[in-house]
Amino acid sequence: MAGKMGDFLRQAEKLQLELKKAQDGLADRTVEASAGGGMVTVVANGKQEIISIKINPEVVNRDDVEMLEDLILAAVNEAREKAQEMAMTEISKVTGGLGLPGLM
């Protein structure tokens, strides 16, 4: 019985190290999303941090700031969603598809 518990703890420690490595690697991976036919483009990393926002000067119109705000919001939300999906895919590779709460 004690041997099985030791094996379990070693496997859990190994899984924890693999998860940490996978999560650390997500900072180096990026996704891109755009809105308004490419007028606003947002890049996020796998940790769901926004890395850059590019705005086409043609969309900048002081008479329609609300449209620009909407485009930025849409692109940011899409980029974060894509980053989350990428992160979940990478974590799933390590966990074998186990739904482990608190990982993301």
C-alpha cells in the first residue's frame, strides 16, 4: 500500500512539473485576432496577455470614436479567447484531457 502511495506521489510531482513547463512555454506562443476586416489587430500570448494592438490609420475618425472602441474591444476579446483555447489545448496534452480545476 505504501509503495502505491509513493508511486502516486511521484506521478503527481512529475505531472506538476510538466504542467509548469507547459504553462511557462505559453508566454512564448502567440495568437492574433482582428476586427473590422483587419482594421484593428491584436496579438496575445498563451497567458492571455495582450502583446500588441495595431490600428489602421484609416479607421481613426474623431467623429466616430465609438466604432474604433468597438473594434478594439472585439479584437481584444477574440485574441484572449484564442489564447485561452491554445492554453487549454497545451494543458490537455500534458494532462491527457483530464479536467483539472484551477489550471486556467
